[in-house]
Amino acid sequence: MTGQNPPPPSGDKPPSDPTVQWWEQPRSDAPNPAQADPTLLRGDLGGYTPPPQQLPYQSGTGDHGAYTPPPANPYGGGVPQPPQQQFGAYPAAQPQQQWGAPPRPPSSGNKAVWWIVGGAITLVGVLVLGVIIFAANKAEDALGPDSEEWAGNYEFIEGKNACDLVDLSVLDQWSSTRQTTTHTEHAPYEYIGGGSYNCSAQNKNAGRDANGADLTLQVEFKTGSENESDYSRWKNSDTRTTGKGYENGAVSGLGSEAYYAIEQQTYSSIPNDYSYVVAAHDSNISVKVEIEVETMRSMDEQAMRTAAESQVRAVLAALKK
């Protein structure tokens, strides 16, 4: 913005140089820079008058007026201190709770003892583990699938039906109507051998006094842990009872050993009950066949003996290696 320059302030001399504006001329009453206080920032601008000292606020009085110093201590010892602030004071800082792992206890100086104890415990654990592994390996070697403890001349055949080992048609000479047929097969255990076949068949004719005939087959293979063969247990049970109606004896030419046992129960008004058992043992196998006949006629001992022995012989032939 342009225009006529304003007049110089009152008391100032007009500039001697018409090209210099009045505000560019130095003031006649400006302080001499040579006389400025060197300890003050821009002391050349004039003397500095400090503001009046303000007294500190007295807490609890509510009075912002002049401060009255406390009276002198009549007992000496210097000027007494003003009372401490009672209200509005901040509580003393409390130590913060430290989280995390607890501090380690100071060393007891027995580190060597603990090292020895820990080493001993580790050594005992390694020894126990070694003994267990060694025993397991020995057991596996002794009771493995090919162990001589239970292997022999006969073997279990996977998938073989137990009733296929015998000829159930031998029952037809006493009763021709089939009622039930059941069978079970148990494979040998991997480390102790064994295994078994079981078959049961029953024929029964119609009518109150009709004839009936049953055939039961039991086959047991030796196990590595047995102390007595199944053949021995069967024989002790089947030949224990003696007297009227009971008979038993040895059978030759059937396995390494064999026996027969007969039981007869006769009645006057109901069918008589006849049982004929033949059992044999050879190598690692025990075989037992029992034929039971219910009839009003007398017992055909020879027919029952032939049927039982032939079934045992057929089983031995079917399972021999």
C-alpha cells in the first residue's frame, strides 16, 4: 500500500537525509551499547527491573496474601521448619510387585553332590531300561513263532472249518435229521503257539421216542507254557469213574498214545443214553471225538467205536505237516 509517510513522532528530529525514513534513524535517547550489562541478554536495550518476589502458596490456609515468616525459635537451634503438608499429600510410592519366576536361592555350595545324585539316578534308570529290553528280547527269542517249545509235526491251518475235519454223515446210522451244527477256530498266539478247533453237530428224528445222535470234536495244539497236555487232562477226567456202565482202555495204532472211554445209561421207558469217546495225542496235538447216541435199542458198541476212531484218524491226517 502506498501513500504519504506519516510524520515522525513528537520530539524526534527530522531526518537530515530526505531519502531515509524517520523510523530508520537511531533514537537520541537509545542506550549506549558500550554501557550495556554484559551479563544480561540484550542488555543494550535498557535496564531490567526484576518483578516483585512472590511468596509460595501456603497449603491448607487458603490465603494468597503476604507471607508472614514464622517466629524465631525461642530455644535456639535455628529457624523452625514450617509444618508438613497434612492434606492432599501423595502417598509414598509402593514397590511394584514383580511377576515371573521366583528368584533363585543362593547357592548352597553342594552342587557337586547334586550332580553325583542326579548322575546315579540316571544310571539306574538306564540299567533298568536295559534289563527290560534284554528280557523282552530273550522272551521273543524263546517264545517266537518258530520256537521248539511248542512247534511239532502238526500245524493250525488258517481258514479251515473245524467241522470239515470230520465226516458228520456217520451220525446218519442212528438219526438222519440234522438239527444244529456249530464250529469255532482259534489261531495260535504269536509267541506261545497253541490254537484250537471245535465242532459240534446234532441229529434228531421227530417223535417222542425218536433216536438222536451227537458228535463233538476238540482239537488242541501245544502251547509253550503248558506243563500238561490237553490229552492228559481229558484222560484223567474220562477214565476217573469206574463201575457198572463205565469202561475204558488203550487204543493202539492211533498217534503216540490213545484211549477210549464208554458210558452207558439205560432206562425202562425213555431212550437209553450211550457215549463213546476216543482221544489221541501225537507230537504237538491232542484230538478228542465223542459220539453220543439216544435210542430205545441196545448199544451198538462196535459201530460207535469205529465211527469215533475213524474221525480222530482223519483229523490227524488233515493237520499233519
